Amino acid sequence: MDRKIRLMNMAEVEQTLSMTRVLQLVEQAFMERGMGRAQMPPKSYVFFPRHNGDLRVMPAYLEGLNEPGVKLVNVHPDNPAKHGIPTVLATILLFDPDTGTPVCIMDGTLVTAMRTAAASGVAVKYLARKDSRVLGVLGAGGQSLRQVEAIQEVLTLEEVKVFDVVESRARQLALTIEDRFGLSARGVGSAEEMAKGSDVIVTVTPSSTPLLQAGWVAPGTHISAIGADAPGKEELDPALLLRAKVVIDDWEQASHSGEINVPVEKGMLTQADIHADIGEVVAGLKPGRMSDSEITVFDSTGLAIQDVITAWEAYRVGTEKNLGTEIDPLYLK
């Protein structure tokens, strides 16, 4: 019998996922890769200079779970202002590993947002001090709220400080954090004020100039560097990376387009300076935080395994709930 293809839009995907569950899935994906049970070529890029955007292709196969898929994701920063649509637009395709036929085509924009935050949450679980109570957020875009959502699930937070170059966005995000999570939150006047006194810092900006200076970061701080996702981007003072225990998600991706890409390109940082990838830490092959005084940094570029494992969960739950629309296999005449 021919297998139908399920089509799922963002609203339908949203009915299948919670941050609690995505945190579990992303941690499992890191474990699978750490144990060598995943295939995942580095993401490839096609750039559209005339349109200030790019297309990224991200395939993966979680062998232990028998889950293959690929994400196609566009990043077009001008979209919100010019077209009224999100900067990041993604589509995920899932395949039957036995036959290679597609079984699901779904919106991947929500999956991308949730798994990005979940990766940071997992890193915080393994790399931050357990008594961390103050979160600093650099950048107040849409992903910033997701970051808080994930991190507050793995830490008992008492305060959130937000800085953005647009002061009103920082204030609005702080109000939303208070309303959504019941946390004390406030917008602050500078990146330095955000950083000083924070136990955990998450950077979520598109900057190509370091915004977080080494002198502002106290011993024992954990930093999740999320914003750098293309060559030339960097949010952290390279001196901070040289002081820290650096954990990446993938060397090929991080050295090409992650937080470490500029220091690596300049010869300031080498692969020997990297402590581990997050899969090795989650799998127990290398230690995470080893003292309350060390500074830890997680360089997150986003892995296809995170998308694929999350999308398969959405597909399973969507099928159980009869969400989406079914179409005939594409190979039928």
C-alpha cells in the first residue's frame, strides 16, 4: 500500500511540542551523536547577496532511532521589515528509512526556534553552576524569549536582566518574561550592566562586532553564544574565549560560522583549544563543568540532528492527533 505524505503547518506543529519535551529530545540527540550513532554532514550554504539572505541545507540520520530527515532553512534578515514575515523560514522533510519515500513535510520554523533554545538549555544543564540564579540576556529578539523559556526549565532563576540596543525592546521582553514565567525581569542600560552579576549569559544578536567583553564576566559564569550563525559574525570578545572552557556543537560548523569562526580564521584559536563538543559531554565521554570558578562557553550553531529528532516527534504526535493534511506519494503518476 502506498504511504501517504502528511503536510503540517506551523499551527499544527505547535500542537505537538512543548519545551519540556524538546529539551529531552535535543539532549537525546546530543547523546546519540556523542555515542557515534548519528550521521550528520556539516550544513551547506547558498548565499543570495542581492537579497541579503541565504539557504542552508541540513541532512541527518539518527541511526539508533532510525530517523532520517533534512531541513531546508532560509535566513533573510530583511523579511520582517520588507515582507512582514519571519527572518528564519524553514521546511523539514522526513523519510521512510526502509524505502526512502517522504512521509512528512512540515514547517520547520517553530522547530528551529524551539530546538535552538533547547540546545542552550541542555548546555546550561551540563555547564552552568547549579546554584545559578541570575540570567543575563543580550539581545531582545524572538529567540531571546525562547532562550529564557528553556533555561528557566533547568535552573531555579530569580532574576533576568535584558539589554538590547533598542531600549524599548528590552523593556518589552522583560515585561513578557515576568508575565509568561513569573520571574523578576528588567531591561538594563548597557551590555556591561547586563553581564555584571549574571551567573548565566545568553547572547542572541546578529552582531559582527564583539559585544560581550572579557572584563565584564566573573569567574563561574556560563555563556551560551547563540547569535553567530554565518562567517564573520561574533558576539564575544576573543579574550573571553581564551579564558574559558569552550564547548561547541560541531567543529566544522562552529569553525566556519559559529562564535569561534573569527578567532579561528585569525589564528587566535585552534581545535586544540576546544574542550569538547556537547555530544561528548552529554554522553559522559568528557567532563562538563569541573569547578565553580571556571568560565564556560557553549558555541551553538544548530545541528540537523536537533531538527530531525524534534520533527519526528511532531510527526508521530501529529499522526496520533490526526493533525495536518495527507497527500498521495509524489512518485505516483
